[in-house]
Amino acid sequence: MYNIYDKLQKEKVIDDTFSTALSGSSRDYAESGSNTMFALVLALVLIYLVLAAQFESWIDPLIIMFTVPLAFAGAFLSLTIFGQTWNIFSQIGVIMLIGLVTKNGILIVEFANHKRDEGLKKDEAAVTGASMRLRPILMTSLAMALGALPIAMSLGAAATSRIPLGIVIVGGIMFSLVLTLYVIPAMYAIMSRRKKNIEFEQAIADERAEAEAEAAMAHS
């Protein structure tokens, strides 16, 4: 709107006596745009900190957060395919996606960590985690996508305006579902350091136990 106004002024079609103002949904979008972006960034930061506290690591949450760009790509691709716009409802859907898709990464990374504690290598643990957690990931993802499908299909009274919300959720979840099974194990195999830390702590514990044993023998 403002670009059109500037262009008309430069071409001297209108003068300074004219003024423009947004109204309706355009004004709502302009007013809520900055607030929505702040909520998006805040959601990302809070989820990362919560995961860092849960896994007691800064690397594992970073691996899990790789599901978020995949969901965003699926959301924008779905909006483009179905000819929908980037508005308030699609922004709300993107914020919802952050919490919905990270659970796939949590399932894989947590199971892979348990397998590494049992002695598996990083690659084997990543592949095992993705394959063993395939069923719960499919069940939860399909349940959430089917739950948002009526919104995407504009079923119900006054549901047309909420179509972008449903499309973002369904498209983001399904796109992330397919790629998460490949991207998260690959990133886990590259970035995970959990086993090294365990081995280091075990070596320190063994040395401490040997020192205590030698001290006990010396006193005796």
C-alpha cells in the first residue's frame, strides 16, 4: 500500500494533500505482524531452553530443533500450492507447528541416547531410534494432521478465513514427518557427543576408584 503511494507521488499523479491508511484485515495484519514475530522467536527460545534442561545438553536440543525449518518449509510450500496468503491465521499456525513437530525429534533423540548408553555407536543408535520410533511418530503426526484437516477444508460456519491455519498445520506436519526420519538421524550421527561424555565420566570414575583402592591398600 505504501509502495503504491510512494510510486504515485514520484510520478506526480497525486500531491501531498492525499493520504493513505490501512483498514480492516490489512490494518490488523500490520499491527499484529511484529507481535507475531516476537511470539515466534520467544517460542523457539523457550522450547530450546526447556529441551536443554530436559536432556542436560546443548547439542541434543539443537538436533531436535532441525525439525522446525522442515515444518516451516512444508507450511510455506502448502500455502503456495493451495493459493493461500501469509496472514494472521497462517502465522498462528506456524507458531503452533513449533510445538507439534519437535516431538518427532524428541522421540528419536531420546531413544538414540538410550541405545548409546547400552553401547551402540552413534550411527547405529540414530538408525535404530528412527526405525523403532516410526510407529509413534506416524500415529501422533497423522492424528494431529487429521485433526486440523476440517479447518483446512473449510468445514463449519465461518471457517473460510481459517483455511490458511489448517493448511499450514497439515502441510507442515506431513512435510516434516517425511523428512524428519532422515534429517534427524543424520544430524544426530554428525553432531551428537553424548557417548564421548559418558566415556570420559566413566574413565574419571575408574581412575578415582583405583586411587581409592590403592589408598586403602596403603593404609592397610
